[in-house]
Amino acid sequence: MGTLASYSFTTPNFRLRSGHFDDNFRERVRGFDSYRKKSGSGSCHLCGGRMVSNKREYITFRKNSTKVWCFGENNDRDGVNSNDGSKEVESSEMGGQDSSVATASPEDNGERTAGDNEFGSDNSPASISSKPPTISSLGPAYSNFQVDSFKLLELLGPEKVDPSDVKLIKDKLFGYSTFWVTKEEIFGDLGEGVLFLGNLRGAREDVFAKLQNQLAEITGDKYNLFMVEEPNAEGADPRGGPRVSFGLLRKEVSEPGPTTLWQYVIAMLLFLLTVGSSVELGIASQINRLPPEVVKYFTDPNAVEPPDMQLLFPFVDSALPLAYGILGILLFHELGHFIAAFPKKVKLSIPFFIPNITLGSFGAITQFKSILPDRSTKVDISLAGPFAGAILSFSMFIVGLLLSSNPAATEDLIQVPSMLFQGSLLLGLISRATLGYAAMHAATVSIHPLVIAGWCGLTTTAFNLLPVGSLDGGRAVQGAFGKSALIGFGLTTYAFLGLGVLGGPLSLPWGLYVLICQRAPEKPCLNDVTEVGTWRQAAVMTAIFLVVLTLVPVWDELAEELGIGLVSTF
């Protein structure tokens, strides 16, 4: 979104030589002079500074500078005496524009005689730069336009912390027994909050709990207080652990908004599309039974004309069990998130399922609709969904393998290419150990549809556990090891996906999906400092290790040696 103040102004063409002043420039100076004479002691058009003498004050603009200086006789800059006799005007009042006009007060360089200047006045400036300014007019209209632009931008942005509340909180909330404030900085994505830096005077968890209770008593239900690691801290806290600081944000700014009606509509449409993609996967799994023209359309890259879709209707009923398995895994995954969030009083959004014709679905996007209290809660909720989905998927996978080797279930088996099992090192080894060398070392393998459902569910779960962005794995790593660790894990994950090391042919579409939808890390918790404990960190690292084993494909030499699929060698 562009800013309203990003305009270019034409450069006025006037030459400041004796007898050749621009008429507009002359009229502005005369108008300013008459205004000063009528008011006695006027004020600067830009900064509002009072003129305490009959001598004019001139504005100096310095090129490539963020300050605007107003020179006058009072020698006061923002209420503090200075040697150069100038008053400082912040560049925000001028919209940050550069200019190259420079003037000096008469007493700096001596006054010129009436015959040496255009106006015939002894109080005219000694010198004016010949460089043309980049702003065509410095009158009230431009100034008012800039002020209105910044006011509009401020209104459109998030509401900031009330300065009076900041003073009240510093006086009544912090102190010798809790946290001694030494400095204040901006806090939040757009600088809408205040970050208090200082020295901790007790155990951080006890101090934070006390400050939260006192904040509710002082300001009511108006603000949220965050305990975060001090940015750019020079050392650790003397009591152990990182140095902490406290951030203050308005509740309406820091807390996520409710789910809107349009989001419910979008979620329902995505769910219907996911149902369709799951049924399509069930039909595609019966490739050995499909009509030849249908198989040719889906397997031949040169096929252009689509077949009659009515040919697929007889296969829908037989595709439903696999579709039910895929949808059941997805719903079980989301149920795990909600079960873990309920005792912590954390609200979650409705899941937005992502359809995919290869796996049935890429999972779902589920947002936090309330601020997490601490990092342990973030880890627990993030891992609960994938663990629930993985348990159900693995159960389907193992049961399907056992049924595949059962002669009584021959009628329910389907033929799939043996190269399918080379897509995952972990699942390929489990299949090889269960079905045996003879069954796996062939062009096609007879398996139960539950094997495909479990395989797709485990692959989707592994993708969602990748430690990047706001995926379940990214949230878990951020909660267990911090945001800085997530950056390192994320860069490594992007590199592996780009090289095709993880996920094989699905690595590129999954990487694009993450970059578009879930690349941003999760927002900090209220207590974003307290460690989660060793066992939670061990659980996260174990999950990442299993993810790598699941997504790393089996290369041809190893597949031939282990008997996973029939590898052709020439």
C-alpha cells in the first residue's frame, strides 16, 4: 500500500540575482512580511515558532537531511539554548522531503544596503543559495496537506498505546521490587506498542504474574503485557537466562479478530474441494481397473482430449473407502489441535483444508484466535494435531499391509506400481519388512486401499511437521527453541525442498504453498521467555527426525539392494 504523501513536486524556476527575483517568490516574502507586521510577533509557517523581534526568520533546508531548521533571534532550539540560534523542526512536519534552499539570518553575514538588494530593506538576508528547491511551494497549503496525510495514515493504522497510560504504568506498575525501567522503545509490527527495558528484580515468572495482575487493576481489560527477550542484549541476566523486557499492546491490536462469515464460506468451499480431491485419489488408485482411454488421459503427457467422465461413475463407490480414510485422518488431525487447546483456553479458527490431487489434501490451515500464554502451550497444541493424525495414519498403514499379505482379502486388493514405495525411506523399509522381498521386487504390488490412505496421511503429516514458517513443525520449533532457531531450521528446509531432497516430486508445490500461505512465523506468546523443558524439546527433535526419514526418497542403488521396487538398469 503506497503512502499518501509520496508525491513529486515540480521545481520552481527562479534565479536569485539582483533585479531578477521570481514574482511568486517576491509575493510570498512580501505576504509573509505584511503578515508579520500586522501580528507584531508572528510565527513560522512550518514550525509555529514565535518571532520575538522585528527581524525576519528564514527557513533553511539542508539537502539529504532529516531536520528542518528555523533561524531566529531567540537562539532557542526546542526550548534548549543552542549556539547556532536555530529552532529545530522535525522532518515529519514536512513529509520528509529534501530541499536545497539555504538562507542565513542577517546578523550572521552582515546586512546589505538598499542598493544591493531587490527589496530595498536593510533587514534582507545576506545570501540565498542559487540551487532551486525541490518543492514548489512552502505555503500553508502544502504543510496542511502533509499534516492531513500523516493524520490519515495514523488513523488507518493500529491504535497506539495512550501516553498517559504509559506514564501511569511506569509510576504504579514497575518499581524496585519487580522491574526497574531504564529505557523505552517501540514495540509491535508497526510500532503501535511500547517496550520497557530495564533490570529484573526477581524471578521472571513471579514478576510477570504480579505485573499482569497489577496491570488489570490499574488499566482494566485494556492492554496485554508481553514478557520477551530483550532485543540486542549485551549479556545474560545475572540471575540466569536471557535478559527480559516487557511489551505493552492494546488488546484490540494484539489479539486476533474473530472468524468472519466470508471465512466460513471459504472454509466450506475448500472442504468440498478436498472431498472431491480425496474421491479422485480413490479413483486413481484403481488404475488397473479403469478404462484404457481414462488411463491414457491421466498417464500420457501428450493426451489432450479428456475422456467421457461418465466412465468414472462406476468406480466412485469403490473409491469412497479410500476417500473416507483420507478425510478421517484430516479430521483426526484437527481434533488433536482442538483437544490440546481446550484445557489451555486457547481459541482456534475453523480449519481451511487445502485440496491436492496427489495426496488428497495438503492438510489444513488452522489459526490461533487468542494469544498463547506461554511457549509450552504453543508446543503442545502444535504437536497434538500431527501426533493424532500420525497415529491414525500409521494404524491404517500397518493394518493395510497385514491385509495385503492375507489371502482372504485378495478381492479387495489393488495393483500399484512398486516404485510408489521408493518415495519414502521409512515407509518403504516397513513395507519391505512386512510384505517380503518377492512381493516388493516386482513391477506392481498388490496392496489394500488402507495402505494408500495411511501412506498419504503420513506423508501429509510429515509435510506439516517441517520446521518452517507457521506450519505445525515451525510453531513447535519456535516454541521449543525460540524464533532465532526457527530461522535456521527454516532456511535449511527451504534449501532441501528446493533441491528435491525432501518430498521428491512434491517438494516444489509444497515449498510454493508454504511461501504463499504459511511463511510467516507465529506471533510471540504472553510469556515468550520461559523454557519449555527438556522432554518437549526432545519430542520436537524426534518428530523432525521421523519427518526426514519419511520424506527422503529411496535412491535407485539402495532400492535395488533392499528389494524395494523393481529398478531397471541399462
